[in-house]
Amino acid sequence: MILHELSANNIKEKLIKREISAQEVVEDLFEKIYLNEPSVKAYLCLDKEGALLKAREIDEKLSSGAKVGLLAGIPVAIKDNICTSGIKTTCASRMLENFVPPYDAFVVKRIKEEDAIIIGKTNLDEFAMGSSNENSAFHVTRNPWNTDYIPGGSGGGSAAAVTADMAFMALGSDTGGSIRQPSAFCGNVGCKPTYGRVSRYGLVAFASSLDQIGSITKNVYDAALLLQVVSGYDGYDSTSANIGVPDYISGINSVSGNLRIGVPREFFGDGLNTEVANAVTNALEIYKKNGAELVDLSLPHCGYAVATYYIIATAEASSNLARYDGVRYGHRSQLSEDNIIDMYCRVRAEGFGSEVKRRILLGNYVLSAGFYDAYYLKASKVRSLIKGDFEDAFNKVDCIISPTCPSPAFKIGEKITDPLEMYLSDIYTIPANLVGIPGISIPCGFTTTGLPIGMQIMGKHFEEEKILKVAKLFENETDFHLKKPELI
């Protein structure tokens, strides 16, 4: 039996039936990691010793008949901007190269309580700033479908690890598409919950009003399973929503009532790759054959989403990253300076990469005296207009379906020298973050060159249950999620 090719839920079922042991699962997975990691480079660090220790603990629980958690024996990868006690959290930056958090993020605490096995920390664009994974300070992660191509960003390490069967599921963060975009490029299911559904406590902040922790998995059921575990109120996060968490797992195969799907015409216009457009159009026909009604929609202010996002995100990033000064923690320059200002400048020059510096400069500019009203305040007003577009749309439809990205994955190095072109990779995912609604990307086809294509489903605030059901309906009718790249 090839364990690493199974889904997370399959692994759990076999463990409960005692057909396999957790230790066997971990050992099989690490064999796969040692084979594929040299060519994919999904991880920044691995913890085999800790994983085996936890596996033996779970096997003992099962042997004694003790109750085990929802994620019992499932190896999980963690994006390296989510704090893990005793394991380095670097944000793929020289600034935090040797930082070991003294505490677990809320989501890490929750998956540990449910008996998940943490296997390592995955690569990302530095401080989650990027769309290709090329901005990591340590190495570039490669797309398992074709290692000449990027896996997406910023969470390309998590997506590549799941695709290459080097993790059964992974946690990531999504500020403007950093879960959904790499999931589309790598052929995974990537779920970004509603802002406030999952605690951000322990997530290293990029843009606080946009960041959200979510999941990357092999299928929709596994996405529901992981969301079930990490959702819920947390008093340590002032933006955490104190509302009940539905049962995402039961009834996932049933979509109640007449499904009305909104198709926004702005997401199918100029700039959309023909193969992507055809794949999503074909997917919509599958929904139509299953009784769904397709409703033509307009989201008129979404054309301003990218500009709005990069004003708000950079402004918040410049504030959040001000804490890295070389005094309290993180990188400290070895060269002596005459005064504290020179020390700050040297620390930040040495510790931050070029993309992070670019966004800090942009953020400081839009927040500066004389420009605040012209840029940040205006962007905040446009954000409200975009939110209004979605509210009007959801009065007419149950969910909105669009391409996840305007193109498939592109070659490593193809856009790295053109930041504006790179930023447009997130043009369809950014609106969900600005509005705070949930979104999920699922595989819906492949290009003629064999690269995956993703379809995005967006829903009303706190209606993750509905979009998971809509995604599962499509998954039940297709086999795109079952296809594997030809790795070792």
C-alpha cells in the first residue's frame, strides 16, 4: 500500500481500523520527502524526530482504546509564518532566520489537540509578500507538475508539498490569494475562510485587515475536516468572531435547494488566458447539468481591486514590519554603528529582501503627510464600494464562481523583474480579502502542456459550509483532484 498517495481522511480511517500505524505513515511520508524534496524544495525545516514521537503517542492511544482527535495520525505541514513552539518560524526571511517562538499559534494548538502530526515548516515568499515563491531568502520552491515553473505564492511551499505527496494537508495564510493562487497552480484545494472565522493569533502579521489562515488539501472533504478543527473564537485575537462553528463535514455531499451561481462578467474579460476561460466555462456547464442556475453578474468596482489592495496592504505592512529593528528579537547587525538610527537602517537593509523593502517604501509613502487622503483614505472608500458590489450580488445568488487566476503557472524568472505584472496574478483572488468573504479554489482542468487550472468559488460571510458543498458537488462529478504529477 502506498500510504503517501492517500487522502488525509483515508489515512485517519485506516488508522482507526488499525490497518496501519501512525509510525508507518510518518516513515513512509519521510521516504517520499527525501526522494522529492531535492527537486521541489517545499520545506524550510523538517521535524522527523518530533513527528515520530507524536506518531508513537497516537499508536499507544489507539492500542489502549483511548479517544483520538479529528486529525489523528495525519501529518500536516505548516507555512513558515505561523508560530510553532520549539520549531523555527523564519517567514523565509534573514530577519527571522534563527527565531524560535516560545508559543504555538492558535491553529497549531488546535491541530495538536486533535492529534495531528506536524512534519515541518514550508517555504514562502518573504513575509508572505509575493505571488511566485521566488522572494524567499533561502530558496525557490518549484511546481511539482513541471519544476521549471513556479508553484505560486506566497504559500507555494505548502501547495507543492501537498501536490508532491510530501504532506497530507497544510496550513497557510491568505492576504490576497496566497492559499488559493498556489492551490490553483499546483492542482490542490485551497480554502480561505471568512475574516474572523479562524484566529490570526500566532500568524506573523503582513496586512492585519486582510490576513486569514486557511488550508491546502488534496480534496474538498479534507479541507472541511481541517477547517472544522481550526475554526472558532479566540480571545487572544480581537478580530476573532464569537459565533458558532457549523458542522462542515456532515452533509457535505448535499446541496440544498435550487443553486444559483453568479458569474461575474468582469472576471471573464481581457487578460484571461483562453485555456483557463474554457476550463472554467466547462465547469460551469457541469453545474448547469446538475440543476444549478447561472446568473450573469456585474461587480463594477472590482477593476480597482488590485490598486486598492496594494495601497492598503503596503500601508499595513509598513506598520507591522516596523517592529523589526534589531533590538528586541530577530536579526542584529554584527557591524557597530555610531547611533541607533544607523543601527536600525543597517539591520533592516541586511534583514529584508527587495520585495519587502519595496512594500515598506510604498506603505510609508501612502501613509505620509500630504498623501494619506489621496491614497490610503481613497483606497478605503473604494474598498467599501467593492464590498457593496458583493453584497448586492449575494442578494441574487448563493455563490460566485470565477477563475482563480488569469493564467496557469508561469516559468521561474519570467515575471520577477516586473512587479506590476506579478501583482496582476492575484487580480481574481484579491476581492475576497478586501471584502472578508470566504473563497475556495478547486482544480477544474489542465492546460495542453499539463499544468493545472483552478476555479474559485466565493460565498457570503461565514458561509464556508455552502461553498464547501458547492465545491464537493463539482469534485464528485470530475477526477481532476485525483491526478498526480510524474515525480520520482
